[in-house]
Amino acid sequence: MRSGVRLGIDVGRVRIGVARSDAGGMMAVPIETVARATDGDADIRRVLELAAEYGAFELVVGHPLSMSGASTPSTEDAVGFAEQLAETGADVRLVDERLSTVSAQQALRASGRSTRTQRPVVDQVAAVIILQHALDSERTSGNPPGRALRSDEGPSTL
């Protein structure tokens, strides 16, 4: 298991949930919901600021696929966001996130949150689920999770 903080990122069309791990890679916790930029790259800059603030060596981005494994418009959106992060020199991994938002909504509902009060935090909880899955997968297999996106920019600037 590699040591160091990682950020988990759940990319949505309106909001981006962000979570972080502890340095030992044992547990993921929510940190912020970032508004999706409609023009410009304020969302990319904010995620990179969070990565720098927490000393993250890797960004784990949820890769939303349909249940059959096919790409969807959400898949293209998330991959595009991940590629933009990688272009900055950040180390980025795409990790299967099927049902992460559904699981997040169920967990919040089970905790007594109404649908209206879930909205501000559901993306953070989905990011926690994505990151925790990646951490558990790496701990079990001994291999980094998902698929690495490579940048032509050289080493990570995080």
C-alpha cells in the first residue's frame, strides 16, 4: 500500500464532490463540494488548491459507466475533467464508480437526511465512497486502483 494523502473526486454536471484520505491510506473523509465552472477553469483550480492544501500525491476521479460498462455522457464529462487535471501535471487515476451516488443517497437517507438536505453533501459522500473503494482495492490487491491518466507535462506538480 502506497502511503500519502489522495483526493477522491466525484464529477457531476453541477457540483464536484471532493474527499481526502489520511496519509496512511486507511480512511476517506469528505472535505468540500466545488461548484462546476460554466466557463473558465475555476473548478479545476479549486481542486488543485485542495490537493496542494492537503498534500495529495494523487487524484482519484470517479469513472461513471452504465451498469453494462458502456460510456455515457456523464462518462465523457468526468473523463474530460480528469484529463484537464492530468494536463496540469497532476497524477490522476480513473476508478469505476458505478452506483456511488445511489449508495451515497441511500446512506444519507438512512442517517435521516431528507432529499432536500442531502443535495449540498451527496457529492462529497459519493467522493468518499469512490475514494474508500480505491483505498480498499489497493490495500487488498497491492496495486494502484483503476487506470492512470498520463500527462505529457512531466512529473506531478502537486
